[in-house]
Amino acid sequence: MGTTKIETTKEKVKKEAAEHKAETLEKKGAVAKAEAKETIDDIKLGALNLAEKAADKFEEVKAKVKKAI
């Protein structure tokens, strides 16, 4: 009778540990997804900044060419 109780407790602990591990993995997945979105947003902002700088440089060159002509 004592062995059955130990086995039941052992199985309960194993089940709880598995549930906690699954919850932890789910949370880690959510964090990884959020970090990926943040990185993508940073890349998009960087690309927009580069495009803006390129447009500014183009306008500078265009103005210089206009003055030279």
C-alpha cells in the first residue's frame, strides 16, 4: 500500500514538472517572438533612416549641380 502512494506522488510530481516545463517553453517562445519583432522594427527604422539620408544627400547634390549650371 505504501508503494502505491509513492508511485502516485511520483507521477503527480512528474506531471507538474512537465506542465511547468511546457509553460516555461511557451513563455520563452513568446519572449523570443517579441524580441524578433523588436529586431525587425529596429531594422525597418534603420532602413528608413538610411533612405532619408540618401534622399537628403540627393537633394544636396541636386542643389550643387543646379548652382554649378
